[in-house]
Amino acid sequence: MTQLTTQREQRLQPLREKFLQALDAYQTELTRANNLDAALEVRKRRELEAASAKAP
């Protein structure tokens, strides 16, 4: 079971990185459009995703 968990995490890592990059880009887009409330929500979501990716 441990081996499967490790393999899953290794395969998910590139997808998580792309998702976090997409959230960064979306936050930047919202900020440039002066939609600061939505940009803050995206930032919170990104922080939650980044924290969950680091959790064991």
C-alpha cells in the first residue's frame, strides 16, 4: 500500500504544479482586470492547494 501511495504522489506532482501555475496566472489576470475580490479568493484557494500538496 505504501508503494502505491508513493507512486500516486509522484504521478500527481506534475499535475499539482500545473494547477498551481494556472491559479497564479488566473490571479494575475483578475488583478489586472481590477477584480481584487476574486483575485483574493483565487489566492486563498492556491494557498490551500499548496498546503495540501505539502501535507503527508
